[in-house]
Amino acid sequence: MLVFPRKYFTFIFFFQQIFVIEPYSSKNYIKGCSKQYSLFFCDKSMNAETDFDKQLAIIETYFNKNFVDNDEIYVSVVGEGLKMLTNGFNIVQPKDDNSLNDFIIQLIKIPYSQNNISYLNLTIKFYNHLKLVNKNIYTDYPTIIFFINSYLKDLQSTKALLEQIKNEKLNNVKMLAIIFDKKYFQNATYLAGDGNVYYFCEKSLYVGVTKWIFNKICVSLETSTITMPLSTTPSIYSTSTDIISTTQKIIPIDECKTYFSISIDTNSQFLDKSQFHFIKNVIQNNISSLITNYSKVSIDSFDIKYNRWFTFGEITSIQEFMMDIYMLKQRKISNFYLLTQRLNMLPIPSDWFISTYIFISQISKNEIDKSIDEAKILKSKGTLNFIIMGNDTLISDLNILQPSNIFLWNLTTSSINSLENFFNNSIACDDIV
């Protein structure tokens, strides 16, 4: 990490919309399939902790993604961990993000199991629930989607009960499975059937798995040929990165008297949901591993009106950190200037530094000009580091803020490893704990 005399660290991530998502053709869809219901079984086993946020992001992306006009997406969210959560098998109505968020929060609260899990009890509960409701509420296209990140127990009994549900209750129900490690492919295939398993790896995009789900639900057997994608979607990994830096000396991060502030641009006008989930995942799964003391981390966003601000001392563990990042939501609100003002209000001991990371999708010249003084104060507390994502913002655009370091990250060609290295190599640290 960088050693600067009496400096703190501020990273500003400039994020531009660079994914090109091709329209998904509806010519092969079964008529009326835009109205569909999916029941998600979420895995909170001992192995799922590092990938659990991906399960939630897939649900959210599917719920909010429209591939054809007038989509009506109905979902239920249940989970199995140290204990079982059914959420009453309540159905979230289309566009009801608040209800979906409430059910997901309950899911987040379930402790992880210390062993592999079984979906049998949840399946029994759902079978019994079907006796009490009108089956028409599940639309003509009901689907059960299993997240699998462990060797499932009671597979044979679960499979038999799923067949019973199909034969007695929901004749047109489909079973799908999403795995996060290839070793669970056999389990998943047994449960969901051949061709109904998706392997979600590090290079996968959420829109890719969402399209796959939609395809499996809606495309007729004659036109559906997708089996198990081994992530042929475009990689968000790397080849080239531009870095403007003044690296001097490397010191282990846990020896530095530094705080970290992470702020994310949540403006939905310039960042689609798939990109937004990807950025949050990078912070949760990559940047988080570089931090050793989460009580010295704050989280903020450009939407200072609705998203909560977590200041120093409020986050005590990596689990809380990941949940707080997950809870950030997008709105058509963005104010870089007000954010820099609030960052300068963060309280720290006089002999400590701040490392602030700000992910940003767009900033106007007016916002830059208004923020000059605030940026100068931030830099005086440490270092001011920009990470520019995309091609619309130039390094020269930011020179007026006199940043300490700039990292130019192209989402389709730059590596996460290079971002991690930049993070480590840019931390000011001349006073040792």
C-alpha cells in the first residue's frame, strides 16, 4: 500500500454503462408466458456463505427484468439453513419491491447451517400449503428454482415429493437448479432433471442466468436446447488497466492506522440492475477480504435521502458488512457534492487516516466544480483515489479535484485482481498501529 505523509484515502469509482445486452427474442415463447410464478429455495448451508449474496441478486434481477412486454413476475422466497424459513409461501406481486425486500431480510437473518442441508421439510411444507390455496394463483407457468451450494440430504425423498406435487397439485410445474460449484451438478440434475441446471461461476452475469430461467419457463420443448451453461457469457475479467499512481512503499494493511469509507453511486439512470449487483458483489466478495477490522468501515451512497448511512463503529463483522452492502437500493437520485460533504463529517481520531472508496456512474462538470473544496479536505485527511469505470469519463476530467491516484477500469477487459492490487497499493500509512 502507498505510504504518504499524513494522508487519508478516498477512492472514487466512476461507473459507466458499458454492457451491451441484446434484446431477448420472444418469437419462440409460449403465448401468455409473460405471466409466471417462481418459488426460490435458498441455500444457507455451511458452504453457501460466500455465495449467498449471489442467490439474492439472481432473485432480484429475475423479479425486475422484463424480456417481453407486460411481464408479470410473481415470486416466493424460502430458505433452509440452521432453521427453515417459509415466509408463509406468500407471493410477491409484480413490481412490489418492498415486499420482496421484506422477505429477503427475513432470509438474511437465518443463521447458516453447520452442515449440508435438506430441502425435504420445505418441500413437505409447500405440498401441504397447496392443499389450502387455489392453484390458479401460481399462473400457468409455475417453477421451483433450487439454489444448491452443498451436497443435499434426503434427495430421494425430496425428488419423490416433487413428483407428487407435479402429479397431484401443479401438473405443469417445472424444476430448475442453480449451482455455484460444479461438484454439485449431479445432485442438482437428480433433483431438477437433465438440462435444467445452470452453473453460475465468477464470470457469469446475472442477466445471463435470468435469461436462462425465462427461457426454461417460456420456451417450448421444440425450441429449448439450453442445458448447463459453463459461463459463455462475456467475462468481466481482465487484460488492460490504466493506473495513475504514486506508489512509494508497501506496508501490511493491518499495521496501518486507517479507517475505510465505501460509497456507491445508486443512480438507476446510468447503471442497470445487473451492473449494480456486479459492483456490490465485487465489494462484498473481493474488497471485503482486504479489510481486517469492520468497525473501522463506513458505508454510504449518492442517494443520501433514502439509503442508510453506516458510520464507523456500526458494522462489527463481515456478515453485517455484506448485508449492509446488499441493502443498498437504486433510485433516480444522485448528489456527489452532498456526499463529499457528509464524508468530511466522518469522525476519526486525530492521528488516524481514512480510506474512502466511492463508486460512481456519472458526474457532471457542475458537480465536480462544486466539490473542489470538499475534495481538497478529503485529500488532506488521506488520499483521494478515483476509479473510473467506462469510457465517458476521462482522467483529465478529474484533474481539477487533484486526486492522489486514478484507476481506469473497463468492466469487460479489466481484472478484479488489478482492482484489488490498486486498493492495497493506494492506502496511505505512515503511522503504524
